[in-house]
Amino acid sequence: MEIIPAIDIIEGKCVRLTFGDYNTKKIYNENPVDVAKEFAEFGIKRLHLVDLDGAKAKHIVNYKVLEQICNKTNLTVDFGGGLKTDDDLRIAFECGAKMVTGGSIAVKNRSTFESWLRNYGSDKIILGADVKNNKIAINGWQEESELTINQLIDSYKPNGIKKVICTDISKDGAMNGPSFELYKQLMIDFPEQKFIASGGVTTIDDVIKIQEMNMFGIIIGKAIYEGTISLKELMNI
């Protein structure tokens, strides 16, 4: 299972939100590059980097942070937040991202997202499925769409989508455990997909349980910053 720490960026700083609410912003480090370097020192290979300014602005904003992290570490970075156009995507890849995550665009501009899958392949394009009240949330989780997560995944199966980051927004940043039942059902419904759990991961037991479910990966954010999961513990997974 891939262990994937998360760095969320607002105004160039490493932050975390609760339930995706920008008003709950807590700054953990003024320099995200230092955070990324620490992850790499503990043997972490992957990083989930989210441009929260970009998600709100609807275009890439914090690409310089992405570039610095990619230049100063060997982390394999997937980048998301505000990727709406081919130009946004180009900038992300030119700045060092190995993969990108598309959420809102997969709902609101299917033709563009489908073209990304065709042009770059499903190893580089990840579907971001963020769930709120059983519906897919978009635009930095500020809006709900009419699509359920199953409908979204179903609709992209013909395009060869492989990797899906599934975040239950009601769990994100709440530090009360992930949506095990949601993930269990998704893996039954879509056994061919590579699901990455995100949201609510609080303890090393949560990580082990997700691993025992044979999920492809797990994204861990606030638990690392609040110290309820240590990087040393993650080294032993």
C-alpha cells in the first residue's frame, strides 16, 4: 500500500482545514519544502500536494511550491487544486508533478478531463472523488454536484481511469477515523479500481486497517501534523 502524506498550501504555507472549510485554516509550517524534506528523510516516497488557493481561484496558483519541492526532494508528487485548463496541466507537469488529480474538472468539463486521460494516460491522471452528503463536491468542496460517487466512477470507466482518491469530506480533518464502510463498498462495486483512502485518518491502527482492506493507498494529513501518527510508525508499515 502506498503511504502518501499530504501538504495543503494556502499563501505558500503548509496548512490543514477541517471539513474543507477555509475558515478553519491552521498553519503548521511557513515552509512546505521543509515539511517535504522531512517526509523524504523518513523514507516516504509519495506526496499529495494540494493547491487550496488554486482550488478557490479555479486556476493553478502555488506552482512555485510544487517546483521547489520537486527540485529539492526525490518525492513522487501528485498535484491537485485549481487544474482547469491544458495550460494549468502543462505548468503542473513542467514544475515536476508526476501525476495530477482532477476533481471539479472531471464533473464540470468532461471533454477536457477525457482529453487528459487520452493524452497522458491513466497512470498520470487521478480521479478525485470528494464526497459530501453522498454527492460529489466540487470547487474546493464549496459546491455540491448532482452526481454520486458511483455515478462519477462509472462514467469514467470507459476512459480507462485507474486511480481514484476518495475523500469523505465529513471525515476530513475531524480526527475521528476514516470512512471504512464507504471504502469497503466501493471496492466491492469497482474491484478493478485502485482506490486511495483520504480523510479522517487518525491513528496507526486506521492505516493498518486500510492496508488490510487491500486498498491501493492512503493519504494522511492532519494526523501527522498533530502527532497522532508519527513518521517513524509509518516507516514500519
